[in-house]
Amino acid sequence: MEAVTSSPLFGIVLSILAYAVGVWLNRKAKTPLVNPLLVAIILVALVLLAFHIPLEHYQAGGDFIALFLAPALFAASLALSVYRQREILKKNLFPVLLGCAAGSLTSMLSVYGLCRAFRLDEKLTASMLPKSVTTPIAMEISRQHGGIVPVTVAAVITTGILGSMLAPLLIKALRVKNPVAAGVAI
């Protein structure tokens, strides 16, 4: 069993299968509260705990996935999304830029203020500040400012999962009808 679980392929396959189950459950439930990434995290943790598989064995495959995360995320998510929405962005450039700047500033100031209020040290503050950007970018920002990268990853993933679960509900509850306003708010 150890020969199988210590292979990087184990972590890769387990991650893909767990995420596929999360996507399937999300489609069946038809609610943002069943987040595929959260389901995948829980499933991976349960498999590792149930079969007493060391985290290091799983992480061998996780490190391989992380190697491709930054380029894949940039190409698929950011560049392609911006390209597809270029006409909407051209028409709404000022509100989008202003909304993104306000959201970024609010995020960083609130994190900094809470870190100071709870008297967290500089390493934890540097780890938490980039919580509202993509994981690869946040990891590099944290690393450059002396943060604790695993704490940063946890903060980014938690922020992303909570945002994807709660944002659609808030948009609906606040009756935001304009898709550009909803996108900027999220």
C-alpha cells in the first residue's frame, strides 16, 4: 500500500477524483453551498485519515499540481476570462477599476486592522494580507514579505470557498440585478 500512496500519481489521482465528486455533488445539489473545492478538501482529508496515509505521501502529488497551478490559472481563468469579457470591460472600465481598487483596499485594510486588533505578529500579518488574490500570486507575495506560505494558502482557499458560497446568496438577497455590478461586488 505504501508503494502506491508514496507515488506522486496517488496525490494527483486522489485530488482529481475528489474534485470530480465535488463537481458532481454541486451539480446535483444546485447550490453554491456545496462547493466542489470544499468537498474535495474534505474527501481527501477523510481518505488520508481513514487509511492512515501520511500527508507527505499525498503532498508529493500536490506539489506536482501546484507546479502547474500558476500558469494554468493565468491562462485559463484570468487571461481567457478577460479576453471573453473585453467588450463589457471596455464599456465599464472605470466602474470595474474603481470597484476592484476599493475591494482590494478594503480587504487589505480590514485584514491589517484585524491583525493589529488581535495583536498578531508581522509574519502572520504578511501571511494574511494577500488573502484575496489567486493562490500562486498570494504565495509569492507572502514569501517576499516574510509570511508563512501555508497560512497564506489556507487563508486564500478559505476566502475563495466562503466567497463562492456566500456571494451568490448575498447578490440575490441584496437584489443586485446588474451583472457588472454583481461581478465587481463579488
